[in-house]
Amino acid sequence: MDAEDVLKLIKFTSTVATGVIAGGAIYINLAEHPARMQLDDVQSLHRQWRESFDRAKYLMAGTSLLPIAGGIAAFAIDQSKGKPWLITAGLMAFNMPYTALAMKSRVIDPIYDYEVAAKMDPGKVRDTVDKWNTFHKVRTIIDVSTLAWCVYNLVYN
């Protein structure tokens, strides 16, 4: 397998992985979160959010490693042809510090612990879960934009 074949594989793999991430992010915003918010019982709403959050964080973070590593590898193989994929890596990597710096202290930590959330006003728990989704929309926009960038570069570069 020569360098050109490796670049093709990286491009394809990065695009597919970015598509999985973008699709999952869209699903959360458009289907899962609205369904969750229809639950009358705040404990059930919180439990569903927490279980979903715990499962998705590993899937999304793990899957994002493919376009991140792929972009770095593509750039290392051929700086000219790899530059768009390095940009993809940077966009996918954005989600990690954004989650840690913008979301963790505001909308994850306050309700992550079951015992702490159980002592909170139910309206506050519901509002925090809803606010979490607002923050998540930023990640969705980045992920969908990155997918569009990948498809464009897969087709035209």
C-alpha cells in the first residue's frame, strides 16, 4: 500500500467517523432530548439523561479519535493533501476542551451525581438538563460542519 492509498483510506475513514459523530449529535438534539423532556417524572428524566450521557461520551470521544489521528497522519504523509484533514482533526478535537471548559462546570457537574441531583429542586434539574442540550447544540453545529467539510474534501480534493 503506497502513500496515496493510505491517504485515500484516511480520508474515507475520517469522513465516515465524522458522519457517525454528526449523526449521533443530531439524533440527540432532534429526537432523544425532546423525548426525554416529555418525561413528567424528573428522576426518570435525570436517570435517562445520565445513562445516555455515560454511554455517548465513550462512543463519541472514541469515534472522534479516528478523524483526529487520521488528520494528523494525513498531514504527516503529505502536508499539501493532508491540510484539509488536519483541519478536520482540529475541528473534531474542539469538542473535548469545549465540553471540559464550557459544559462540565455549568451543566454536567451540577446534576451528574444521582444523590446531589435528588436533593435539588426538580425544576432546577429539568432546567439544567435542558440547558445541557443548548450547549450540546454547539457541538452538533461543529460536527455537522466538519462532516460537510470532509465530504467536500473527499469529493473535490
